[in-house]
Amino acid sequence: MVQVLLKRKISPRIANGHPWVFSNEVDKVSGSPSGGEIVEVFTHDKKFIGKGYINPKSQILVRLLTREKQDTINEEFFINRIRQCWEYRKKIGYTENCRLVFGEADAIPQLIIDKFNDYFVIQTVALGIDLWKPAIVKAINQLFKPKGIFERNDVPVRELEGMQQQKGFLSGDFDTKIIINENGLKFYVDIENGQKTGYFLDQQDNRRAISNIVKDAEVLGAFTYTGTFEIHAAHYGAKSVLGLDISDNAVKQATENAALNNLQDIVQFKTANAFDVLKQWSKEGKKYDVVMLDPPAFTKSRETIQKAITGYKEINLRGMKLVRPGGFLVTSSCTNLVSPEMFLQIIDMAAKDARRKIRQVVFQTQSADHPVVPGIETTQYLKFLVIEVQ
Ligand code: SAH
């Protein structure tokens, strides 16, 4: 097996359990491994670190799959790992829908599997994991007897690994517009053409966190996608709910979801640029009891982090101005580079500029089927905050 020797000064990141080895951390590679091949990684003085897959085309040269020398990386290995992922999800309370595999957090780097009742959506974002797709599909078939498996590898990062973007069936054809149950509600999920894997499971626990504050409230939601938070608000007793999204298609699906739950008289959706509308309405002095914001990630690179901070401050400032005294702002950030502390600071700055006093009601991360692993920073990415705005 090809051996990868690290430089003398080993990064604390690798020592602390992070599975990535960057090419500039490597001293020597024995032989000339092909892309995706399983290799062994050692310290400069030949202490075993782990086994993983290599991609000479990627800046992240090796991603470790195990730290156990006796592990053999084969089909059985992936079936066992995926079984463990499912056992864990069941143990922490997920039955119908969950992120079954959350890449690095489940020690299967760059693999995402979302389970939507009997349907499975997978992403294999690195070459080394893509090669194991047949084993992954076999594992899903063995463990679940699914009605369908679909690949959503239409993600640009695959190109950094020398792969193409692609999507399609990994099982027999099926109708890719399915229905899932969540917190007693039903939602259409468009597995083939929806955003990411079709549905944002990472907010599934957080959607319940609004249950008390929306009672009898007039609610405004922005960045609604298929309307999940807004439909939850109506379900939990809001008087009226308006949801805004810039995508016509999202608004169409959100409207369908409202009707699916017979909540169309309470919740309405409109196509709009939330940045413009929030600004205009806050100037006009419009007021709501609860305002909910869930924008897409504002940046993925450190160079533009300041722009992201400004963006968050801007929308949260506008959002707060639209809240009646004693009402609530429900606000999220999925930008990985914005830490929880930084997000709280941004909200504090926004409150000062809006001249509103705030109190924290809830502050949490993504739902528990997306585990956070200390030492692997990218596993904690979502910030979900509810504040009272006085
Ligand atoms: N809250 C949703 C997820 C939102 S994803 C859920 O829980 O499922 C972010 C959404 O913001 C996307 O649907 C995208 O179309 C929308 N969006 C992006 N820019 C926008 C803008 N300027 N105004 C309004 N919506 C926007």
C-alpha cells in the first residue's frame, strides 16, 4: 500500500482528530498512487496515523477514513459505517427523515446522505469517496430496502477534485417529487431540482423552537425556500404569515406546501428580494410580531468575510426594526466562517444601530442529525437565534 509520510512538525489539526492532510504537510509519498487510491499515513518517524483516500489533483491530498491499523477499507467497511450512522440517528430520536451521513462528522469524509423516509439522496464530493458509490448504494439497499436513491452531485466543488458535476438515479426511476412528514406537517421535496439535496433538514429541530412565540402573531418570513418555517408558524397558531423568497420556483413550492397542509388561508408567499423589501418596509414603519430570516450562506471564503458580516448586520437591523416592541426576531446564519460568537456580536451591533434592546431566547446550532465534532470546525456551521426585541 502506498505510504504517505508527513513532515516532521505535524499539524495539531491532524493530531486532534481532523481527517484532512494538506499536500504542503506531506514530506514524501512512496510510489505514484492513482486518484482515489487508499493509502497509509505516517508521521516522519513512521508512527501510523491512519488510512484514507488520496487525490494528487486536490490540495487536500489525503482524507482519512480510519485511525485503526487493522481496518481494511472495502465494501464491508462502508456498509458497517453507514449502519453505525443509522443506529446513531435512531438512538437520538430520528426515524423518518435525517441526514444519515454528515461527511467528516461521521468519519466518512465528503459523503452526504439525506434520508427522506424511503428515499435517499447522496452527494460524493471528493474523488476518493465517489469511487465507493457502488458500495454506498449497496449499503443503502441492504439497510433500508429503499423506494429510490438519487445522486445530487451537481456541486461545483467536485471540479476541484477533477470530477464532473452530475445528477441522476442510482436506483430504478421514481417520481422525484415526494412528500415527507415533519413535526406533524407534510412537505413536498423535489429531490431532482430542489436546492442542495432538495430540503433543509438542518433546520428540522429549530422549526419546533418557534412553537410558543408565534401564537396569535402576525409573522413575516424572509428567505423562505419551500416555506417550512412559515407553515410551521401557521400550524403553531399564528394569525397570519407572509413569506418572501427571490425564487419564483421556491414561492410556487411553498404555496403548494401551504395547501398540502390546508393552511393556505393563513400563510401566503410572494416573490421578492428580501433585502429591498425589508429596507423599504422598515422605512415605511410596517410592524410584525415575529420576523424570521434564514438567508443562504453569504460567503465561503475569508476574503469576503467582511461583506458577509455587513450583509448579516443589514438584514438583521431591518428585521429588528420591523418587530413590534415585545415581539421576536428568529434569525439564522449558515455561513461557516461566521462563528457563533461573531454572529452574536453582529446581532448586538444591529440592535444598537436599530436602538432596540434585545434578550436571547434560544441560541442553538443545526439539528442533532448533523453532529458537531470538536476539532472539526466545519461540522458546526449553523447559528439559529431567537431574540425578544423590546
Ligand atoms: N428557510 C428555508 C431555507 C432557506 S434557503 C428552509 O428552512 O427550508 C435560502 C433561500 O433564500 C433560498 O430559497 C433562496 O432562493 C432565497 N434567497 C436568496 N437571496 C434572496 C433574496 N435576496 N431575497 C429573498 N430570498 C432570497
